[in-house]
Amino acid sequence: MVGLDSTVVHIANPAIQADLGASFSELQWVINSYLLTLAVFLILGGKLGDRLGRKRLYLVGVLAFGLASVGIGLIGSIEGVLILRAVQGLAAAVLMPQTVALLRATFPREQFGMAIGIWGGVSSVAIAGGPLVSGVLVEHLGWEWVFYINAPFALIGLIFGAFVIAETPRDTASRLDLAGVVLLALTLFSVVFAVVQSESWGWGDARTLGLLVAAVVLLGAFIKVEQTVAEPLLPLHLFKAPSVSIGGAVFVANFFAMLGLTFLITLFLLNTLGHTTTRAGLMMLPLSLFSIPSAPIGALLTSRIGARKVAATGLALMALGLLLLTNVDTTSSYWWMAIPFVLISFGSGFAIPSAADLIVGGAPVHLAGVASGFQTTCLQVGGAIGTAVLSAIVTAHLAGALPAGLDAGAAAAAAAGVPLDGLPQLTDSFVGALHIGMVTCAGLALVVAVLVLAVLREAPHHSFDTVLEETVEGEAGHL
């Protein structure tokens, strides 16, 4: 369910906009409300699972995710969709940390590697198949079915989970850093909300600047709290090893590019080029499909030549693919997208396991779980900010081409890449903004690649099984 919902929404977004009259900013929040709540509450979800029971929290999360999914299809308003998408993200934050923890508690060490492989394989297939599944559902049944499809999975998960999963012992001795949770949540929300709303408010607006200043103040307060509490949410000495911070930067750059690219390229395929959702899903398939073989290959290379070289190579491949996408326009052959998609997919597949190894492998053993939670937060925040920044680029680039007196609905359609009769310059501006967005993502990837090579020294190589385990645990946000 969580894997599918990380990729199906992009294809459904134009249909949601057309049906519910969503603005371009609201369209971003269909994605970001999910990512933001998932990022903010993942660490808390892991802590609560330790204290209240992982089976119990898993079942609660599955039930809430399924109900929220059905509610999104029934609610009938964009405001309702946004609220329930946030509930979905919260439910995912509750259930995801329990998954690997339950596997670890259930299987002996010699069988755990196989269990992790199955977990990761199912997740990869769900993520890779998301665009195609979404395209078929939207075209033949309606965008609501992108969310309804979660209901049978939730029902199966609840029935089997209730009877098959054994409850784990509870850890009631540890304390919950509630102040840290609240301050971190407010910090992340302030940053993402400011970036998203800058599209309509403007970067110089007092509200945008106020939120960014508030984020800095809240971050300072969070650091102060973490220095003083007995059991901090994010122990600051975790960052004594530079590989932890650099690995986090690799995750941010990777998912900044992946989710920002997916958001804009989907609008281009569906709205600008006018493809059906099924065709668009097929065209997007190389971007996710090649992540299935590339991640294990990245893990194998990490175990052989080290995380530093693999992370830099992965980011460089992503940058090359992103720069090649600047050749795409309304008359281009599909190959100008397909080949860069494959390069980006392999680059991302190399970057993820190597970054996981930098973070979890560089952290002290007793903080490995916290390090996993940190890398998952970097993943979600990178995706949310990437979507917001690239959308802001589109809006800013289109602003100069919008004719005076154009109504708000037409302006929102133009921002989403919809061609308007008699205004071909708006389509040209959207494509130009797409190119600027790709250059921005490529630039960030290259900067972080240089940072990896300049700051880090080659660490001891870990085994292939260890790298895979670190990657999967990070994706689950396991504590």
C-alpha cells in the first residue's frame, strides 16, 4: 500500500485537478501533505511501536491507511482530499516502522536476510508498477480507484496480521522526547509550507520570510532540547561521523530530483502532450522499473568498492540523465525521455544503498535505529521540497508570459502544462520551466557528488547482506 501510494498519485493528479477544481498549489499538497506527515511522524511511530506493541501499531496503521484511502475517493472536495492524504501519511508513519521490527522479532538471523529480500522485493515491485496501475485505473475507472485499490490490501493485512503476527515485548522503560517531536514537526512543516506557498505569496512576502525565519528559530530550539534531554529523539553526537550528514544529503538530493521530476514530467505527458493515463504510465515505467535491478547492483558495488564511490557515481548518472531531459520538447521522440529515465533510475538505485550504508554504517551501533529514522526523514523531506521548489520554478517562469486579465482557472491550467488556445507562449514557458527544473536537480546532484568525494574517506566495506539490510531498514524508518 505504501509503495503504491508513493507513485500512483502523480498520474492521478491531473484528473483530480480537473474533477475537483484544484489550484496548482493544492495539486502540490496532494503529494506533499502525505510526504510531510510521513516524514514528521516516522520516528514517533517507531518509538510508539516499541512502547505500545508493534503488532498493535501495525494493525492500527493498516486500518487507518485503508479507511483514509476509501475516504479520499468518497470525499468529493480538494480540501477533504488534502486532509485525508495527511491522515494517510500519518497512518504510513505508524505502520512502516513496525514492518522490519516485526520481521526482526519473528525470524532467526539465518532467515532474516531472506525475509528482508522479500520485503524489499514487494516494495520495489509496488513502486515500479505504480504509474502503470494508476494509468489503467484512472483511464478506465476514475482517479478515485487509485485510492480504493488499497482497501482489499488493507483487509488482507488486517485479517492475516491479526491471526499470524505475534506481538513483540514492549519497551516501557524508555522516555518519549515529546518536545523534540513537536519542534521537529513544526520545523519541517514551516520549511515545506513556505516553499510551497511561495508560488502564490512570492518569495519576498512577509508570510514566506516569516515562516522561514520561524523554521530557523524552531531548529535552534530543537537542537537545544536535544542537547539537554536524557533520551533525545535525534542524539546530536550521531553527526560526529561526517558520513551520516553526507549520506543524508545524498538522500535529500536523490529524492528532491526523483519526486520533483516525476511531478512535472507527469503533467507534461498528460496535459501538454495529451497522452492517456495508461500510455503515460507506460512511458514513465523505465523511471521506476529499472530501480528493481539497480538497487541490488548498487548494494553489491557498495560492498565491493565502497559507499563513497558508488554514491558519487549514482548522483553523477542522475545528473547526466536530468541534463539529457533538457532536450525534450513537444516534438521530441520518446527516446529522449526513455534513455534519460533509465540513467536516472540506475543512478538512484546506486545512490540509495550507498547512502544508507554511509548513514547506518557510519553511526554508532547503539544508534543504528535512530540513523535509519534520520535517513527516512531525509528521503521524505527531500521529495517534498523537490516537488515544491520545481513547482515554484514553473510558476515564476510562467508569470512573465501570462497575459493581463487571464482568469485564475486558466492560469492554474497553464501552470499544470495545459495548452490554452491562442496562447502557445504559455506552453513554451512551461517546457522552458521544465528544463530549468531539470538543470536545478542536476546541479544539486553534482554538488552533493563533489561533496561526497571531497569530504569522505573510504570507510571499511560491509557485506552485501548488510548493505541490503541497512537500505530496507532505512526505507521502513525502523527504530
